[in-house]
Amino acid sequence: MASFRALRSQYASLLKQFTSSTKEFEVLATVPKNHAPPPKVLYVLDSSFNPPTRAHLRIASSALLEQLESGSHLLLLLATQNADKPSKPAPFEDRLAMMELFAHDVRSHLAARHSSLPASSTEHIPTIDIAVTKKPYFIDKAAAIEASDHYPSPLEQVHLIGYDTLIRIFNTKYYPPEHTLRPLAALFSQHRLRVTLRPGDEWGDREEQEEFLASLARGDRKTEGGQKEWAQKIQLIEGRKPDDPPVSSTRAREAAQSAPENLEWLVPDHVRQFVLSEKPYSTESSGTRI
């Protein structure tokens, strides 16, 4: 418990410094702390991490397992200003603490899954950065990372997103004043999207989601400024299996309040220990610490 509180206190201090600075993006911590060579590819998982879940773990690890020996890094990114979501119930310092714990979960998971590695070897397990940005919109976040002196330039970013985020990225309401898709040209000139399908009532079945990309590839979004070549920079991947129970941060928050035994399959181990110990989603904690 003391170590959890020290971690939260550390991030509260770092967050305060970032908020008062003119920086738009900053890496606050790296797991492990030892110096690593510059990445050749940067995988970016941008989320509210409220809390990090096993769905986040699946999205990150499935991408990284394919590239363990490629010199890739993972960036866990938290926006302190979000275009669509309020910043509660868990305060940002709690989320950042959970992001660092989640980074350890990811590395442990990768080491266990990569059978060719000796149990004690972490040489090819990617370094993971925990970072914050003041930019609420997707393309501005990517540009802020690109402009950062923390990474070499040029550097390809591969953004790990869900299908719901893909829909938002291609929603012209986020690109005033012209409200066209033309601002995405800078993103797709250098970076890629790896999109986890989310079949279901809200987003349609798999065929409907695949049709979204096929439509872009045919040039159907040209009148909005969308280019069919962008489809080559978007990879659709399988999400959870149809019989698997849905995992989400919302369900994890609900479990923390009413069914803590469910946290075992909703969130990875280090994150679960934090949630059970620090209770960031209890009514009392949320009411006094936001």
C-alpha cells in the first residue's frame, strides 16, 4: 500500500509540473528505467486507462508479439484534456500509477507468451513509456509525439485503436473549420493504424466494419477529402472471440464497487492489486479526491 501511494504521489507531482509547463507532450516514466536504444517503430496505445483492462493488454500484446525483435517501443498515452470524456471518476495520478503497473503486466505477459525466450531474458521485450498530452484530438496527439525531442525523427507511429476510435477519426466534426478529412493526410503520410474490430449492436457486425475500410479503399470518402490510399495504412485485426465476455473499463469500475471477484478476469494482476488496495472507484474516494 505504501508503494502504491508513493507511486501516486510521484505522478501527482510530475503531472503538476507538466500542467504548468508549455509542453504539449511529455514522457513521465519508462519501464524498465534503464536506458534503451531509440525505437525503430513506436506503438501508441492512447486511452483513458480508467482503469487499464485485459482488453488493453490484448490489444497491446497482440501487436508487440509480432514485432518483439524489431526494436519497437510501446507508448501508453493519457490525454489530460479529452474531447469526449470527463476526467473522472479516477483522478489522473491514479490512472498514471495504474499505467505504470500495467506496463509491468504487459512485459510479463510478453515474456510468458514468447516461448523462444529464456524465462529470465527480457532483452527483446519492448521498453514501455508512460506519457501525457494536453492535446484532445487524435491527429494533434500524433503531431505532438512527432515534434517531441524524446524520440528520433522520422519515426513511424502505429496507433493501436478500437473500431469505435476509427469511426471518430473519420468523423469530419473533429476537423473545423472546413470539416473535411484533409487534415488526416499528415497522419497517413508517415503513420499507421492497427484497428481491433468490435462486432456488436453499436458498431455493426464484422462485415459492416470491414465494409467501412473497403469503402475508403474504393474512394467513397473522396468528396469529404478522404484518400483511398489511406486504406493501405489501416490494418483490421480480430477482437475478442464471440463467446468471450466483453471486457471494458466501465465493467471494471462496476466490478470494483460491487463484484471485486470479477476484477481477476477484467484487469491484469498489478492493476487489480492497485484497485483493490487503493479503491479509486469507491464512492468515498471519488468524492474526495477528484
